[in-house]
Amino acid sequence: MMKLHQLSLVCTIILANISPGFSQDSTAYDNVTDTITIIGVGDIMLGTNFPNAGYLPPNDDFISLMQALFDTLKEADITFGNLEGGFMDDGPVVKKCRDTTKCYAFRTPVKYAACLDSAGFDFMSLANNHAADFGKAGLDTTQKILNKMGIGSAGLKRDPVCTIDRGGIKIGLCAFSPNKGTCDINDLTTARSIVESLEAQVDIVVLSMHAGAEGADYQHVTKARESFYGENRGDVYHFAREMIDAGADVIFGHGPHVTRAIDFYKGRFIIYSMGNFCTYGRFNLRGPNGIAPIVKLWLAKDGELIKARIIPVFQDEELGVRYDMAGRVIQRINYLTRQDIPELDFSIDEQGWILFQ
């Protein structure tokens, strides 16, 4: 199914099946007009030729890493992901490494960008700790390729926001992280200014935050400032609320490499981390690091949430990302949210549909 570029102003929309075993809710759009659908996923890194080509998929088959989910990813008006690293065939590493033969710096071949185009991505965040691994040259090449494919990018100090129009509804993306050269998640004054300015230009503001400590030991939202390897990784809970107060309508978190809780504030949706979505070769995919959500949202034109769903996926280290018929990330999000946001009145059914009271 092709992405909808013109929004149908109808009361009921019948959706195609997302995947075997996951039914659709036929009442999702009852008595709603001017709706827009947004999909968000977490970290994407399709393989790296640095420090050597052994970290690329066999036979350069990058398309198959995500191909099983192409139809689902296209079934939204806007599809978002976080691009860990950049697209560049060759060039020197700029990231400081003690041993460049073991350095975690991600340089994905330029032709691999076609996977994002085939999957229907519209927005990519570059506000993370790997976007500038290969310096300005890597960033320039990455943005040039994304722009050529019609994929907007945001989160760099030099390019903090981007916007897309869908059938007369204008959607904007801004992105934040604690990393050099990106819009700083710890500079709340500037962050608020960016969101307020973007909100004045668009109908719906999507905000991306790459923040929080990393790994299986850090699945919980602490509601306090987090640090990791001595770096200030932000206070995701209070940052999200301040940004919604400033005008954000959707907040997609990532960075911890595990999934975290969801939240609902002033009619707006928050997920504090969407984990590893499609990350080949250099990522730990054991246990909670290997399961992740596709988050699908239905919004009114003013950004208020109508409906939300979690589509569970997992990564096979050789085959890429696949649907998870066991629904493990649904269960995990349910547990983490009840632990970390106990005041939230919500339910998630076995099909991943979320209901906020």
C-alpha cells in the first residue's frame, strides 16, 4: 500500500491487515475527520563499512533487513525514525577513538539509503551521538542523500527543524540530544524556543529526543536527570512535559537501546524510548535490546491523540527486523509503564491497541 499523500476527509477508514495475527479495530476513526497517521520507530543503522566491511550484511543485501515491514511502515501519512550514523562510502573518522580498529563509528554505504526510501520514511532525526562520527563531510553527504529522496532531517544546530505538508496539514519535526552539534536537550530555554517557533508554523509538531542512559539496566524512566559514561543524558520525563507545554504534539524517544514506558500528557502521546529498530552488525540485540515497537498514532488536525497502537517487532542478528507474533514488547511496555508512570490510567490489549482514560 502506498503512503497517503492526500488525506481523505471521511468518518470511517478501513485499514489493510498490518501482519498475520494482528487484527484491526474497525471503530478507530468513528466520527473523526481531518485525521493524520504517524508512525515512529527507534534506532536505524543498516551496517557500517568502518572499521571494516565485515559489519555489512552478506552480499550487500541491505533491503532485506527491513523489507518484511515495508507495507506497515508505508501505511501512515508520516513515518519517522532515528538515523544512527550517516551515509558515506569513504572518508576519515572524526570521532575520537582509542583504537580505530574497534571504534564504534558508523559509516553506512550511500546506496543503503535506498532502504529508507523503499520503506517510506519521511522524517529522520540526526540528533544523536553517531550522526557526526565522520564530521561535516559525513553530515553533508547524509543530508544531501536524504534531501534527494524527499526525507526531511532535523536536530542539528545548523538545521534544527524540517516540515512536510500532507493534504493541507503541515507537520514539523524537531529533534534534541545531549551531543555536540545537535539541538541540546539540556538547554531548555533554547529547546522551548525551537518548539514554540515551529508550533507557530505548523499544525502538528513531532519531537524526537535521543536521551537517557543505555542498556538493559536502564529500561526505567527515573523522572530525574540521567548520566552515562559521565555524560549528562537529560531528564526525559520533565523534558517531555516542558516540550508539550511549549507546543509539541508527539514525542518519540530513543537512545537507551531498549524500549521504555509510554505516557499521555495534555492529550499528547509520549514514548520515552523505542529501542533498536533495525540495527545491523554492531549492536547488542540480546534480551530487551532485541525487541522494539512500531508506534502508530492517529491524530486530529490540532495534534490531539485519537488512537494509538504498538506493533511488536524483534531483530534477528542475521535476517534483520521481523514481526514478533509473541508480542513481547507490548508486554514489556505495559509492565514498564505501570512501574514508572503508575498514575497513568491506560490499558493495552493483546493486539497492541492503547486506550488512555
